[in-house]
Amino acid sequence: MYIFMEKKDLHIRISSRRHDKLKAYAQDKEKTITQLIEDWIDRLPSQKTGDSSLTPLPNQPSG
């Protein structure tokens, strides 16, 4: 059974350096940039509980 979920577009402005870094990270993890962003959003604390039982976001790499 397929459940239809409405999709929304998200447009952001980032530097070419950051885009290249994100693209390389996604390729290394064999994911799309969209999948990475959705994974990170899913890890955010729920607004209802104010806390999340999911794994926290990883530290941002320097560079």
C-alpha cells in the first residue's frame, strides 16, 4: 500500500565550497543530498516533547 505524502521544495543559498563538500559527503555515504537533509531533520527534537530519543546530530567537521 502506498501512502501519498505531499512534498515541498526547499531552496537555500550556500557557497560553492559548501555545496561541493556536501555533495562529496553524500556520494561517500551513497545518499542524495535530499536524503542527508531529511535524515538530519528527522533527528531534530520533536516540538511536542522538547526532546528527542533519536541519535543526536554528529559534530560538524572542521574545514
